[in-house]
Amino acid sequence: MTTLVTGASGFLGSHVARQLVARGHTVRVLLRPSSHNRAISDLSLEYVTGDLREPASLERALKGVKRVFHVAADYRLWARRSKDIYECNVGGTKNLLAAAENAGIEQFIYTSTVATIAVDRPQPPNESTDARLDEMVGHYKRSKWLAEQEVRNAAKNGAPVIIAMPTTPVGPWDWKPTPTGKIIVDFLNGKMPGYVDTGLNFVGVEECAAGHLLVSEKGKSGERYLLGAENLTLKQVLDTLAKITGLRAPSMKIPHGLALSVAYADTLFSRLTFREPQIPIEGVKIARHNMFVDCTRAQRELGFRPGSVHAALERAVRWYEANGYVSARRARRIVRAAASL
């Protein structure tokens, strides 16, 4: 049985492809002409060049395929053209669902996000939480909410789809890096003078990828499964990184209002200098709310067993350091700190 993986050149998608190959599956990946394959270049894979926005290329990619892991997403908290995010995340998902129906796909695993349900509620949200579009902050979250509605509607119409909902993956092979990875890299390079009071649920990326396979093996069509491990504040994450590296964690808590003002100023300056903002406005707005969730369903029903987030952060640190994301001066400090532990 051939399995198609979209987004295999990205952080989570590359790990999903790696897990499938390790289990002996025949894996085909869809890559855009502009994408690189450095995260998966060592794997035995079938390659199809195409784009989620081009239905004809999806027909080629799905020929002879029985199962799809749709992991691809435009995961940015800022874009010069917000339309691009919707075209990929919403339009691309609609195109792939239609092509999968025409191809007679037997199972379609859609990678959504914790962001579509992680909203303010008296109790931590879970898979049964129905959030509204007006509760989504920013284009990325809105686009993923809209795409998830397309998938859920397809399920109601009989499509064999199951929804995996990663929380915040951390770990190695984050080439881009992701917005979360950028926080770790900024910490390693001493570019975090302070922190805001916020929190997220984190999970090791390797375990999150393995959870996708559990969703395929044991999940029920039409259902959603949160793949997460630990609810942690940003301060707790930074303190953990300090223990791993021996570097000093920022101690100054920055008020959200001040952080938002700085983000607006940074965005204005970025427009004048034609560069990407260092502090995305959407990221600061999202940080006003803790995105803590209840992830016990996947553990109970799928046998999902996430490992330690501390260990995942340590794997991430060592990978960023080994792959040149840390300045030489800061890297020497990390090495000395590690040697003294």
C-alpha cells in the first residue's frame, strides 16, 4: 500500500514520513518545485512535484495511493500576502479532499492544530470543544479553523477522514525554523530580553509523528485526537532551556500591552525595510491566552504515550547547535555548561 505524505519537507511532516519508512511502508511525498528535501534526503521515498493549489498535480500524486497524511500547512504568524495562507491551508485542503474522493482513497489523516480548540473556557479544552471562527486570532489560526471545517464536513458526507491535532511540537530537524523553534533559537543566541505571561501544550515532534500513525491504526473516522504532552508556561520552558544549556533565562516579565506596542513598531519598521518582522503582532495577540488543553483522549483511546518535554527540548537544543543555528560564542558557552553538568 502506497501512502502519500504532504508537507514532508517540513518539520512535523518529515518526521511522519520518517516514521512510516521505518515501519516498512511505501511512501510518496508531494513537494513543490521550490521546496528542498534536506530533512528527508536520506529516506527511500517516491517523489511527485506538485502544489496543493494545482488539482492536476494532486491527481498525479494520488495515483495508486490508498492512504493520505495531509500534514502540509503554511505555518506563519506573518505574511506579506495573507491570501497565500488561505490559498494553501483552506484551498489546498479542499483540492486534496476532492482529489482523494475521485481517487478512491481509503483513509485520509488530516493534520489540524490545537489552535482550533485552544480558546478560553472554564476547563481546559479538548476534542469535544467547538470554538468559533471569531475566537481565532490571526490568519494562520483562522485558516486552519476553516480548513478543519472542510474536513469535518467531508467526514459527515462519508469521507474516510480522521483529524490529528498536534499541540506544539519541539525537537530536531526544524530547518525553517517554526515560530516555536525560533523562540528556542532566540533563547540560545541571547536574543530574549524578557518573556510574556503565556502558556502552551508541548510535545516531542518524534512522538507527535508516531501519534499520527496511531491515529491511522486506531482512530475512528470523523473524530479528532489531540497529540500533546505537557501544559507549560513560557517561563517554565525558558527555565528548562536554562537548565539544559547553563545559559541564563530571562527574568523580566514583559506586560502584554508593551509587547504589543513593540510588535506594532517592529511591523511598521519591517514594511519600510522590506523584511519580515522579528516580533509578529499575531504572535503577541495569541500569547494573551494560555493554550492549555486536555490531551488524555489520545492516551486513553489510541495508546498514545508522549515522552518528556524536557528531553524533547534537549534534543532540539543539540540539533540547533549542531546545525549552525547558534552563534559560535554562545555555542562555546553551551558546550562548557554541558561539560560541567
